Amino acid sequence: MKKIIYLTVFFGLFACSKNPVKPPTKLLDEETMENILYDIAILQAAKINAPDILQANKIEAKDYIYKKYKIDSTTYHQNNRYYAAEVNNYKHMHKRILARLEKHQNAKK
């Protein structure tokens, strides 16, 4: 029983902490990170639904993102990890991305 109480207290304290992941040295603002995730979603959809377009234009998704936002893979992964550690905020970011994707899809109809 004591173990359960200790675990509950431990996880309660951990869950209440602001962000357990330290900010990366090159912290991207939330809007930029959201735009990167949006672009990645578009590129992944294109890779599945129209891979010939990406191949014809010699577009490699990762390289495209890194060039467009002037970042490297380490910066992307550190920022993604940092934002993902704030679960509720990350969830809201993905909801906004999904809304943008739906809006974009409806505009095409």
C-alpha cells in the first residue's frame, strides 16, 4: 500500500512540473513549430497519395523542411521533444493543425 502512495505522489509531482524537458539551445516559437508540423503533415500525405509529384520535383521531405525553416535535424528533434513534453499544449497544436488541414481540403472542393 505504501508503494502505491509513493508512486502516486511521485507521478503527481512529475505531472505538475512545468516542462520536464529543458528548452533546446535554439528554441523555435510555438507558431513556427506548428507550421513545421503542418508542412510535415502535408508532405507525408503527398508522399502517400502522390509520390510521383515529389519524385518528379526531387523533393525530399526532411530536406525541404530543414531548408524552408533554416534548421537542422537536431534543432527539429529537440524542439519537437520539448513541445511534445507539454502534452496538453501539444495536443492543442495538433488540433489546430488538423483544423488547418480540413480547411485546406475543403477549399479544394
